[in-house]
Amino acid sequence: MLQFILSTVFLIGFGSAQTIDDCPAGIIRDKYLTLHGGNCFEFLVDWPADYNTASEDCGARGGTLVLVNNKDISDYLIDQLIYEYGKASKVWIGLNDKAKEGTYVWEDGTPLSGYSNWAPTRNGTSANHDCVFFDASKQGFWDEDFCEDQLFGFIEHKRPYVCQYRARNGRATTTPPPL
Ligand SMILES: [Ca+2]
């Protein structure tokens, strides 16, 4: 019991001391890498790509496109994109219905349920449009587009994007509490 209490105190005391250093190695440490709510966010606002390329790029560094599965994350993205960077408004997020038309799945494998923020102007789903983007200038509304450039790249569907990574749990997981 004492050990449990000490561990809990340790985790509360030190678990919140996460910094950018707890983000995965190999990601450039600059103002486009942030930490929020235990996750790291990499804002590729200057590197537009089609959805599939963007998704592979995040995956290559151990992450996914950003999972906007609650309003807190949505508000955070709007703050960063509009007020911090002042550049991108429409960015790819990690949600698509590529596997089954009309069945949306987040890139961590969880189905879309609960929170959603589809644009009121959205015209239902379409077999051509399977990949979801987020519009920071319009309350973070979601809509869909092609996942890939078309006609061998002559018709582009590139957008900026945001990658998400799980941050290490502060220093608590690397250094056990002294008991
Ligand atoms: Ca679709």
C-alpha cells in the first residue's frame, strides 16, 4: 500500500513534467513540434502532401495523422494553426473511410463514435472522397476529399497536415521511484 501511494505521488509529481524531450527521437525540435495533453504534435504547415503520403510520413516516425477525437484537441489545433502559425487552415487529420465506404476509422484503429464535427455544408459521403480534412478557419469543421493526387500527379490534392505521437510518460517511466 505504501509503495502504491509513493508510486502514485511520484507519478503525479513527475508525470506532469513532460517536455518536448519526451517526444520521439528523430523529430526536429522547433516551434512546429508541441506537447499537449500527453501527446506530441508536429505541424507540417509548410509541407503539403496528399493524404496517403502525409499518413505514411507520420507513420515513418512512429505516429499517425492527428486524431481529432474530442473538442479539446480541435480547439488546440485551431489555436495553433490560426493564432500561433497563421498559415494553414485546412489540414489533413487521421480519419478516413478507405476500407469501407461510409465507415470512418481513426488512424489508431478506433471507429468514429462520439465526438464529430462534420461541416453543415457537407454533402454526405462519396466513394471518391475517403479522407478527412479539418478547417481551422471554420470552427474546425470536417469535410472529405480525394486521398491521392489524380492523373499521375497532374491534379493535386495536397494539404498541410499534423502528425501526432505519444509522448513518453515524463521521467517517471525511465527512473523508478526510490523506495
Ligand atoms: Ca467515402
